Amino acid sequence: MSTTQLSPDRDDIAREIETLILQRVARASQKQLSIAMGSGFSETTVSRWNDGEYQKWAKALSFLGLRVVPESAVVVTAEYLSALETMARIGLKAEKKRPGPLGWD
């Protein structure tokens, strides 16, 4: 892999990041984003970011192993998710083996 290319997986992640950024910028508007950024960031400056700036940052974040997620997202590690799946599987097996109703269910 050359230093200018990302692996296919990282490239997909970079596209996801860029897409999310562009969607959020469109939702908020370039004007609102420029105001939020403070002085030195005109609406024109923010508009120019559409010409590859978001893509560059998305690739950098992907290369660094970082993701951009919505504020409402709950992010857990793969190990945590695997443990949760294991506990769910054990619970389902136990439920299937349980003898009929106990009368107080």
C-alpha cells in the first residue's frame, strides 16, 4: 500500500465519515457553521471546504483509526459487544431449557 492510499476498509470508513460530515453541514447550513466557527471563518471559507477539505480530514481520521458518529450514538468496544452477545446467547439457552410456567410468571 502506498503512503497516499488507504486500505479498502479504511477508504470505506473515510467515505462514511465524509458523508456524515456533509449531511450535517447541509442540515445546519454553511452560514450557521461559519458563525459557530467564529471570526476568520466566512461562509465562503466553509463553502470551499466542500472542494475536498472534508474528504482530506475524513481520510486522516480514518487512517488514525478514528470515527465520526452522531452525538446520539452509543459507542462500545468490540470486546464489550462480544461479551453482551455471549450473555444473551447463554440467557436464551437457559430460557429454552426452563420447564413450563412456574405459576408466578
